[in-house]
Amino acid sequence: MTYFERVKQKPISKTPIILGIESSCDETAASVVKNGREVLSNVIISSATKQAEFGGVVPEIASRAHTEAVSQAVKRAISEAGVSFGDLDAIAVTYGAGLLGALLVGVSYAKSLAYALDIPLIAVSHIRGHMAACYLADKSLQPPFIGLLTSGGHTAVTVVESYTKMKILGSTLDDAVGEAFDKVARVLGLSYPGGPNVERLAKQGQNDITLPKMLKNSGGYNFSYSGLKTAVINYIHNKEQKGEPINKADVACSFQCAAIDVLCYKAIEAAKEYGINTVAVGGGVAANGYFREQLVKKCAYKSINAVLPPKILCTDNACMIAAEGYIQYINGNFADLTLNAKASVELR
Ligand code: KG4
Ligand code: ZN
């Protein structure tokens, strides 16, 4: 019998302990999650400071850093969870989307370990993982809810119809919101990672520069962030050409307000249209304090429940991969050893 035939025959545990592995970008993460909702450990080894020297993620540096860190991350996740390798019921790994070389490190490691332990391997989409972080944040959260995805690679409003079905209402037509934060950070001379630095600077500024809230009142639930980024660039160039001083904190604050306003607006519109009273948010931008505050306030005003994972579960982590892995596990959706990494995966 092959490995895949063997694991397919194993009974599904009602209280599974799942190891999650994540290596799609610059975080090597490993985590143990019990019953899909209880985080037993959350190890994140980041190569962001190495990447910062280059002003952004260098794929080769990311892959090498994952190779050096993956084994250590997994061992720490197991030991900090107070379990042993023998206690694991399955291994969930991010297979895409992300940097191919980086993903391959996690995928290869997960395949070998699943084979060695003779337990199911689960292929997890990083995008679905970000939404699954919400189940860890609110243990009573159940579909249907409006899922707002706000990462560096994706921006979308969805209806999470069931644990396995997500209907995309709209997504970005160009840049993702996190990408816009990173690009604006670069224009403002802020170091990588851009998002948190824009947020920090914005705290010292005023929202007094008029910037476009792209597609706010058009385009259905789609977004556009490249126009907002260009408006920031044009504003700075104009000021430079006129020899006028630029208040970078005001630029950061005005950009952040415009970017966040559209996110909150479209998510709440979707909740109203679909008669759903919960909005749950996933992705790195959901770590932004201003966004969190605005969403909670605006949702409360409409009697909508806002679910925001703790900041550490908004940015890349492996708990969210194990949480999504749990959903696949109980549905018997296992991968075989031909599993490969994919740079892009469909949003679904
Ligand atoms: O979800 P994530 O960690 O990785 C992807 O799957 O893309 O998101 C990373 C993105 C980056 O663009 C980063 O600048 C942004 O999330 N981000 C933030 C903040 N923290 C991370 N953006 C705004 N404010 C933050 N505090
Ligand atoms: Zn991510």
C-alpha cells in the first residue's frame, strides 16, 4: 500500500492536533493547533531584518533563510505546544501563493515529515489561511460572514458561505492594499516592511491632503489601489517641483485614511446587502491600528459584529495554516506526495 492509500484509510480524529508550516514569503512559521481553534504554539522566525537591507524581499535570501530556519521552527512549535511528533494527526502546509523557492522549502519539509510520520499531508492556500485566522480569534465564529481580505498580495470582499465555500464579491483590479502601503512607504523613504512604518508616521500627521478614494462609489465590490498610490507620488513630485516643503506625516496619514475608508465602506455595504451581521478580516493590513479602530467603530454603528484576529495572527503565521488545514482534514481532503508549490493560486 502506498503512503497516500494508507493515510486515506486512517480514521479522522475528532480532536485533531495539526502542525502548520508556512514559508510563502519572509516568515518561516510553524504552529500546533488543536481542534482547529486552539493555538498550542506559534513560532515565527522572520528574515525581515535581512530583507530590509535590500529595501524589500529578495526571493533567494528568503529561500535560504527558510532552509536554515524550518527545522528549528518545527521543533520549537512541537516542544512549545507540549506535544510530541507522535501526537500529530496531520501536517498542513502553505503550497501557494507566494515566492516559489520559499514555498518549496515548506512543502518539501512537510512532505518528508508527513511521510516519515505516516500521517496526512494537507495543502493549504495562503489566502484561505488568512481568513481562517478569524476562527482562532473568535471561537464561536461560524459561516456565513463577510470575509474581508487585506494582505500584501490580495484585497477582496467575500461571503464566507460555509467552512469550505467562499464567494468572491469583488477584489482589487490592480494593486493590493498592502502593496500600496509598501509602495507609499518607499516613496516616503521609509524602510521595509512598509505598512507598519506608514502607520507609525501617520500617527504624527493630519488627514489634510485630498486623495482619491478609488472606486468607493463605483465598481461594485472591486478595489483599486494603484490610482491612490499614483496620487501620492504626484502630490510629492508637485511639491518638490515647486520647492515646497512636504509634511511626510500628513502624506502618510492622508494615504492611510483614504486606503482604509474604502475597505471599511465596502465590507459594511456587503454586510448590509447580504443581510449578514458579521465582518471578519484577515491579512497583514488588518494589523493596522487605525484600520482596526475604524472598522470596529463603523461596524458598531451599523450593529455589525467585527472579528479581527490579534495582530500576530493577521501577518504571516502558521496557526492560520493549521486552522485552514483542520477544515480540510475533517473533510478528508489530503494531498499526496506529488504536491508542488504554486506561485499563484486562485482566490476561492
Ligand atoms: O498578509 P501579509 O503578512 O502577507 C501577504 O500574504 O501578503 O501582508 C503583508 C502586508 C504588507 O504589504 C505589509 O506592509 C502590510 O501587510 N502590513 C501593514 C501593517 N502590517 C503589515 N499595512 C499597514 N499597517 C500595518 N500595521
Ligand atoms: Zn500573508
